[in-house]
Amino acid sequence: MRNYDFTSRYDTLLCPDIVALLSQIHEFKGEQAKLMGAKEDTLTQLVEIAKIQSTEASNKIEGIYTSDERLKKIVREKTMPMTRSEREIAGYRDVLAAIHESYNYIPPRPSVILQLHRDLYKYSGLSIGGHYKNSDNIIEETDAAGNQTVRFQPVPVWETSEAMDRLCTAHDEALRDPALDPLLLMPVFILDFLCIHPFNDGNGRMSRLLTLLLLYRAGYAVGKYISIERLIEASKETYYEALQESSAGWHENANDYAPFVRYMLGVVVAAYREFNDRARLLTAPELSKPDRVRAIIRGTLGKITKAEIMEKCPDIAQITVQRALSELVKAGEIIKISGGRYTSYTWNRERD
């Protein structure tokens, strides 16, 4: 049977590149605290965007979609879900909100994880919500020719409940050891959870919700302002490669957590970098709104759309952004790349 022992594996993960990622995140955490202390009201404008992006991206990874307009209305609770996909999106919205608002009171224990899974499916009408799997499942992959192969065989049904108990107990014990960084324990817990694959459905979405929960409880709140799920969705090929590499030999206690740990910590670093960039633009008193639009485009390598600019500066009205873009195009500072509704802009680096 699988041995869940965070302590024995911990030192093997303290290689230079992983330690460097941990150090970067610790530094970013301090910078975020300063920015939040100075301009917390301004930064709350990022929260709604992150909620929408997180709900969209985490469901998109699992092939659950709705239109952009419907998604925003569902996340903002302005409409009732109509389709099965929308009901699952609404469930994710509610669990995400609970974690955002009450993470201190949501310990990662089996009974709590079951409740979160129950709420994920509360609009679906399905009976699987809040219950461990009732049949053995496998993790498959499909190649370009449509051929399916088994990538990983999770723990069997009869072992699932005990495996979750032992995983959560081992994680709780590790958190009590002040010598162990909870930031490094997080991806180890998530990998073990995914290898157990305790539910008939919803394991991927639950893993991303649990990632946020563990980060918040460890004091790393960047996911409240920048969507961790969006960053995972944007790099999902790398995510699956790291997951596959780190799950090899898992049943025999011979797997290497390092690839998955590097990937997950890299995502957290990327989120903090994006937070710092956005926060500085939002809180820079010396920059006018048109100047902030200019700074965003100049700081972007390649193309950027008007919608993406507005996401980075949610306090700037659409008409102000459009006016700034027109003036920058007229001045030759940016280049307009026409594409109808997908029109984008890029900085004219020939002038630098």
C-alpha cells in the first residue's frame, strides 16, 4: 500500500532550482503585503476578474464551456444556470467563493473535501457529489490518431477512503513541523490527491480548488487577484507532462515529485509576477490613465487586444482605452493589427 510520508521526501526536493522558486515566492509574498497595505481598495478590482477567469479556465480544462456573456452572468449570480455545463460552472463558482472568503475555516480534511465536492455538484442533480468513487477509474490519454492508452491507474475503490484519510493525516502532521515549508508541501499533496483520484468525476477541478485552499492557508493569497487556474490552463500540456513524469512509480513509493513541484511553484511565481505588474499600474499615482494604457502595450512583447488591456486596468473605462489607442496609433507609437473583433495592437519598437 502507498506510504504517505511528507517528511521523508522533503529533503530530496530541496535542490537549487526548487529552492530558488521558493525564495522568489517568499519575496513576492512580502511585496504583495506592502502593495495590499497601501492600495487594498484599488486592488479589489482584480478580484472579480480573477474569479471569472478561474471559473472559466478550470472548467475549460475539463471541456466544460458556456459563452463569455453567460459565464460572467453566472459568476456574478445574475442568472440561473440552464445547461449541465452551466450548472457545473455555478458549482465551481460557489466553492471558489467559499475558499476565497472562509479558507481559515476550511481545513483540508476528508470530510471537508467531501463537502467541497458535494457543493461542486449541488446544481447538477447528480448523486456523485460528496461521495467517493463507486467504481475503479483510469486516467487515459488520446493520441493524434484517436487511440486511447492508460496513462495511470489510480487506487481502487476499496482503498480510496483509507488513502484519503492517510493523505490528509500525513499532510496535517507535516504542517505541524516548523522545519517544513507548507509551500513545498502543497504540490506534493496535490499530486497524491490526483494519483488517488478519489471521485468518479471532478478530480481535476477539485485539485485546483485545493491548490488555492492550501496556498491561502499558508499565507499566499495571490490566487485571489490573479487566476492560478488560467495560468494552468494556458500551460496545460506542460502540466500534464509534469503530472505524468511525477506519477510514474507512485504506487511503489518510487515516484519523483520534483517535476510536478517545479511546475506548480513556477505557476505561483508567474502569478506573483503578474500581480506585481498589474498592481503597480493600478497604484501608480504619477501615471494618467492614457499613460497606463501606453505602459501596458510597451511592456507587452507581441500583440495585445483592447479587451486584454481592460482586464489589466479594470478601472479604466472602455471609451478612455479606445481614445488612448487611437492617439497612440496616430502618434506612431503603436501599430494596429486589424482583425475585426480580434483587432490587436503592438508597440512600434522601430522607434525605440
